[in-house]
Amino acid sequence: MALTTPTNSLWFCHSCSRSFTSSKRFFRWQLQSPNSTRDRFCNIAMVFNPFGVNSRSNFNTMGFDDSERYARMKHSDYRLHIDSTRGNSYARMIPSGTRKIEAQQRIPFRNDEFEPETWTEAAQVIKSIKEETCFSNKVNVSVSNAQYAESVKTDQYKHETQNMNGHGNFPSQQVNGNLTSRNSEVSPPQLYQKYPGSKQMSSPQVNQTHPEPKQKILDDNYSNGVNRSDLKSPKPTQKSSKGKSVNGVIHEDLKRPEPAEKFAEDKLVNGFDQKDLKCNDYEETYIVPIDTRHHTTDLQKRLMSIYDKVLVVDNISMAKEVVNKLMTQYRHLVHACDTEVADIDVKKETPVDHGEVICFSIYSGHEADFGNGKSCIWVDVLDGGGKSMLEIFSPFFEDPSIKKVWHNYSFDNHVIENYGLALSGFHADTMHMARLWDSSRRMSGGYSLEALTSDLKGIMSGADLGPNEELIGKVSMKTIFGRKNELKDGSEGKKIVIAPVEKLQRVEREPWICYSALDSISTLKLYERLKSKLSNREWKFNGVTKGTLFDFYEQYWRPFGELLVKMETDGVLVDRPYLQEIEKIARVDQQKATERFRNWASKQCPDAKFMNVNSDTQLRQLFFGGIINSKNPGLSLPTEKEFLVPNVDKIIEEGKKTATKNRKIKLNKICDGLQTETYTATGWPSMSGAALKTLAGKVVLDYDIIEEDNEESDENVDDAPDELDETKSKSFGNNSDTDYGTAYDAFGGGLEGHEACHAIAALCEYSSINSLITNFIEPLQKNDISGKNGRIHCSLNINTETGRLSARRPNLQNQPALEKDRYKIRQAFIAAPGNSLIVADYGQLELRILAHLAGCKSMLDAFEAGGDFHSRTAMNMYPYIRDAIESKEVLLEWHPQPGQESPPVPLLKDKFASERRKAKMLNFSIAYGKTAVGLARDWKVSVSEARETVARWYSDRAEVLKWQEARKQEARKIGCVYTLLGRARTFPSTKHASPSQRGHIERAAINTPVQGSAADVAMCAMLEISKNARLKELGWKLLLQVHDEVILEGPTESAEVAKAIVVDCMSKPFDGKNILKVDLSVDAKFAKNWYSAK
């Protein structure tokens, strides 16, 4: 038999386990000639028409789309069963055992005459390819079989087999390669792909046998899963104008098939009948064609150049060889590692006990050579051995002396340790290194591997490249594998979708290998550039040169990064039954607040009783209908507008017989006098929490004052108004109007104004409760942020510009203030049975940092004296308060003696509460660079009055003002400021900045050294705690850090001892010393839950 090779064909060779093609559009299996040797030639060839398959996949596949069958086929546990008649061939994969897979893959192929010179050329190509193989299991390989495309969901396929030209059908007639039997069963070659190739081949001519009786063929095909209706009776052998008849078999030249649209219209998928492809316990299968359109771009070509560097490790024996080299010959190198993970939503789920590693890559630089110049290894976990493959690499991953670098180390650590490994040898996290180099990249690209390695003129400039090597930055999965979604009518949509990663690894294997290997390659190159840059920048600690910033990283941020990962792994236990109980209470309170607001609003607008209080649009219509847009005077809100809301009350509208799912409501403006000072970016009044609180003011909800659904008896109705007036005069008659928000005057003051403020306050309360439910109470009960043991594993990150920690999944840094924790959410964080929690908190840390940095005598004296710092600030700001203290009319502070229940005279914080509040606000606001304009807005006073108050604060703290001006100058001149430990925050140039931009930079220049230095202190304290041998001996571990507070868990029996050690570590965080000019105050308690330990 001889086969003419079309211009576009992909060849699979048994002897070398590779394939080659000219354009990646067709593929063919080839039958071995009885006169050829098995070592030289392929076993079977088959031409496939890719235009007939409605699929977006980019790579040819043949096999089955799940791990078990893929692995079996890859290890030659399948034989290929060919059932061929008169030019049409039916092929199916059969397990080595007796059970057959009833999945018919009907693929037409054509025969032609033997071409000796082409066959000889092919043999030479095969020989050269064999010489290139590195290991006994050949080179990089890929086999798979995808499921039917979602769009191919019809039972109306034609049953006739269609030939390569897309015309007519050929009757069934058998063809075999050994000339002895009707059906040919041959052990298949390991069908692998090599991208790209260029050679074409045709096979030697072989003789054909005559067909067996028609009925026998039909019976056999039917028993093997072929639908009888799909099989045609054999026709007599005849000549063809387009081909020749050799031994009764028609041979035609292959022509390029008709466009895919033609096949789609006919609902043909290369002659496959969907019904025939169903098999017992397997999915439908089909063969995916290559689409060259996705591989002609410059980016694709550059990516595929990576493939030559990569050694694919897909079996245990090869893995052992590689690990041996890593552990011996290359153990001195720095190795960049990266994983690819399936079955995880990285935005919602913790990687602890979630996700499945499908592959990983290790890049060891130019010096490493794992065979034929391959310096990067890519390990197939999905189909190469699963957990066993990871266990083979455990000596490498767990060796503390082998240096490993990662990008976002915490994620990779967790997903690998899910398999029982204990990672060690952590050398660097390039994400943290990049933040140390430039903490302000969030506005200019961020810290993703793609963003950093694509910065060719910045971070990656001067990268060390090998001979003929091109610097290729990390490329996103969306860029390589993103495809437009397919609509129901078969046309392309606008949404970009990506196939599951396990399917990409099997179906688009070589691009996937390039994509995932590039992660480790990019990580090592990024590490080398960041190390070079950090090593060339001076590091000053508390003003004294200590080395380079890379020295700082090694001394502080490397161990801190590893500590954070351990804290994430340990997690914190939560009391789910308690959370369920408080959720019920919160929802009742939420409903009550909602009804309070709706009942009030429905007096002015009846349909407001059915409005969606979560909708800013509906609230804006209710409060500000008819208002003119602040940015575009030509736009305005209507005074009345219709909205569609859920018909929860099943109201039957006029003219309808049944209640509809949704119903229309009309909302109109309820007050003409409401004004606002805050607007959205589009120019409409803001409905934010702050804006609503401005309308409501500072009122305490009293549900007993106005009860809309009064349950009093009829005889008390006449007395109700007088009682209400009396209640009103007692509850708010003595308060000034300034206690209320702007809604009070807008609704006419008095009772109407009071009701309006309380109703809007109820709306604010609804929003507040909703925030607690959605951000804390609900998420803490979900499995996606907890591990198998029920502990919450949040993500702790060094990703703020000041260097303070942030937390995600859940955001524990955003816990409600203790006094506002109405449902005691902290009480849900508990210790395990037999354990307790130690909660230790710094007192006024940032103010103490400011006093140290500025060298402010007044502040240093106040902290040394102890007591109420804010009361002392008020005393120094207002002379009359100082006079009252000196005359003993008031007390600065009071420490009761046994038997004393109250102070002899009022305390300053009670007598001069307003002044103390202003002093407290100034203490924190000025430390953060807040101006008099902002303070005037907060205090609701004029700017001049606010400036006067600020001047009073600075009058006693001139050193602070001088220090702040110096930081502004520093930001303007050198473009950065420094924290206590010497970390820098960089700023853009202020030369051409707008006034608002310049103001932002100057405030950040004041704030960063204070907040960033506080973060330095907290970090050093945590490192001291984590390395304390006594705490480890007692069994105490760090769990969380929330702002200036740390939480540990350990045995209750040693809690008192452990608490004292923790306080000591936090008081002297710098290697057992306190380098500050002021003491560090630490308050610590231990209890069974977080709330009780506060």
C-alpha cells in the first residue's frame, strides 16, 4: 500500500515516538509495509480532515480525555483496531484486555502509489530524529483526546461517511496491513506530537485482500458498536477518473476539503455520528484539528522557542534521573520553581487543602544541562504519576541547603504541601523583592510575574542572557489560550474564555509546556535582576549604613515571608455554630431596620414600601429626584421613575390573572430641601455610607419613638399624640439641631425632621449590618477559606505601599472596631480544646514612632509620664484646661484607691470632652498628614477655625512640623522617603504634578515613615516571637497579625508564662533591644476566644 501525503499532514512515527508536519493541518497514521522493518517505518497511517470538526482547540489529539485512559494509551496499553473497506476506514482504540471500547472513530483515508525516493527521505528523517532523543522514553510527548465541543449537540448528523473532498460516500471494504485477515489489530505506536516539523512521507505499496461477505462485515461492525444505518453495502470495484484501482481498492488524489462552514451547515463532524461515539462508561470522543491561525504570530513563535530548552519529565524513571542531578551535580545552583494547579478558584479559595497540582517546572539557569542542552525541566504530575511524581521530588523540595526561589511563594508552598511534603530551602520570593525595590508599582503595572518581567526598560534591563537567547517575559494564559466564546448559533461571541487547565495540558500540550516552563524561567531571571538592583542600593538602619537592601531582604523579609506562610498554614479555628446564631440575630435586626426605613419613606412615596434598599439608583431617585447633574447641566434625574423589583408579596397587577415574578413600582422625590456635598464620578449625588450619615447625623436609633405598626388597643389611640409629644420632648427636645444631619432641616425640623433622621439612620444601620454579614459572618462559615480541619486560612501579604500587612480571604484586617462589634464577631475566633489565645497589642504605636522620628520633646515627655496621652494633648493645646488642672478643678487622670467609686472632681475627658476629641483626632490626623481643610470638613467648622486649632497643636510640637517639612522636601528632591529600618517608598516627580497630586505625594511622604516604621516594629516583634526557643518548647504559635496586634495559640497551662515572653519580645523587638527614644507599651491578655482576650 502506498499513501500520497497531502501538503498539510502530521506524521506519527512508532520508532521515534515523534511526529512532524508541514503545516499542522492534517494528520495521518500509516500502515507498515510487510516488506519494511518495524524499526524504520510507521505502523499505520490515516488522513484526517480537520475542517469537519467544529472545535477551537489548537493541537491535534488522539486518545481519551481523562487521566486513566491517557496514561494507559501512553504506555501502549491499547491496540489500534482498523476495520477498513473500499477506502473508508473505521478505527477504534482497544484495551490490551478483552473488553472493547465501543467508540467508533470513522476516518477516511486514501491510498496511492509507492514513491521510493520519498520513503527513503522519510527513513533518513526518522533516523535523525531518533538520534536526538535524550532518554529511553524519547522526547517531549503529547497524546490526548478531547470531548465533543459543546456546540456539537445534535442528533441530526448524517450517517454517511464523508471522504476527504467532502463529496459522496464509499461503501465498506476491509483493508489490512498483513494481507492475512480481514481485521488488522496492531500494537499502536506511542502517538506523540512534535511542534513544528516539516517533512512529508508516503508509504510503500501493499497488496489488499478481497472483502468478506457483506452481511458478516455488517454483523461485526454492529457488534463492535457501529450503527447499522451508517454502513453501506459494498459496491463492485470500479475505476475512478480521479484515481486508480489497485487490487480492488480505489485510490484517489487527496484534495483540500471544503471550508468548515460547509460541514457545520450539514451538521457533519467529519463523518462522525454522535450516537455512534457514545460508549458504556466513557464520554463522547473526537479528534481535534490544528488551527494554524493561532500559531503564526510572532509571540507564538517566540514562545515555542522555549520548547527546545525544556526536558519533559513524564515518568518515574526519568524523574529519578533528574532528581539525582538536582541533588548532586546542580545542588549549588539557585533553582526557580513554579506550579500549575487545577480545581481551585484562586480569588475565593485558600490553597490550603484546595487545588490539584497538574505540573511544575524547575529552572536552574544556563549552567544546568539535563540532556541535549535542556536547562529547564517540566514535570507532568497529571498523567506522569500524580502524587508519586511529587514524592520522587520530595528530597529536592525538602532539602534546606538547596536554594529555591518562587514568585508568590505562599501559593506554591500550600499546594505542594497538600501532598504531604514539607518545603524547605526557601531562598527568595520575587514578589516581595520587587516590593522592596519599588513599593509604588501598583499604579504602574503591579507585581504580577507578567508585569514585572515585561518591564524590559526597568526591572529587567541588563538581564543575563545565554548565547542566542531572547528575553521573553511571562505571558498570561489569556493571551495564549484565550478564545472567543461560541454562541448558540455557532458564531463567535465577545467574551474570552479559557479551557480548564488540565485540558490545556493534554490537548494543547506543547504551548502549555512553554507557558508553564516560562514561569520558572522568568522567575529566575527576575530574581537575578532584583538581586543585582537591591545589592547596588545602600541600606541604612535607623540612619546608620548597614549594607545593601539585599542584605536587608536576607535579614528581615526572607524570614518574615517564610513566617507568614507558616501562619497561613496553621490558620485559626472558628466557631461555626456561634456564627450561625449571630447570623440569625443579624438578619432579624437587618429586616427591622429595613422596615423602619421603608415604612417612613412610604408615607411620602407609597411604592417605597417595595423598593430595593440596596439600590443606589432607587435611593438617589427617592432623595434627589429632579436634581441636575453636577458635571453635565444638560442631564437631570426625573422627578418620578419606574423600577422593576421582585414581586416577593405575589401582588397581582391590574389586568393580569396571576402574580408575575417581577413588578413595576414608581418612586418620586420625597423632599425638596435635601442637599448633598458629595457626588459620584459621573456627577450624580453619592449614596455612600458617609453621604447617608451626613443626612442622618449622629442619632441613636430608638425604635420605640415611632412605631409604624402600632399594636396599642383602641382605647389608647386618643392619648397617643400627647404621649408621643412628651416622649419627643424628653428624647430629643434638649438636643441642639446640630446633633442631627442635614435631613432634619430639609424635612422642616421638629418631629418630621426627627423621624427623617432616624429613618435614614435605620438605612445606615441596615447597610452596616449587611456589611458585617457579607464580609464576615457568612464568609467565615464557608469551606472555600477553610481547610479540612475547619480552621480559617487567610492570605497574609506584604502588599501595601507602606509595608503593612494586608489580609485576604477573609480580610481580617477590616474587623469592626471593638466598640462597634455589635455581634461580637471576634468571639467566633476560638482556641482548640485545651488551648488558649494570647492577644497582645501595642499602645499608640504610631504616635510613639512619630515622637521618636521627630524627636519631639513634648510628646516624649508625655509618653514618659504615662497616662492619657490625648488628655495631655488637650491640656497643652488649651490654656484654660491647663489652668483648670493646676487649680485642681479637674483631674488629668484618676487612679482609684480601694473603696473609691468616683473621682473627687471631674476628669478632663468628661469636663472638656469636646476639646479632648479634637486633640485625639489631631494626634492621629496630623501623624497621617491631614490638613486643616480636611479637619474643617470633619469638625463641620470653618477652615480658619480648623487652622487655629491645628496651630495650637503645633505650638507645643514644633519638632513635628520641622520633621514633616523635611520629609516633603525629601520627596520632592530625591523622590522617596524611608522607614525606621531603611525601606524606601518612591514617588513620581512633583515637577509637573497637579496641586492635588502634589498634595497626595506630600501627605504620603509624612505618613509613610510613621506607618511604615510601625510595620517594621511589628515585623521585628513577630520574628522575635517566632524564633523564641522557650515559646516553641511550650508549644505556642503565631496565628495572626492585625495592625498592631498579634494573636498566638498554645496550651492553656502555660499561657501566663507565654504571655510574659510575648510582651518582652514586643517591648524589645530589635534583637532583644528597643532602639527607640520612647518605651513600647504592650497590653496582653489570654482567653478562649479573641473577643474575651481584647
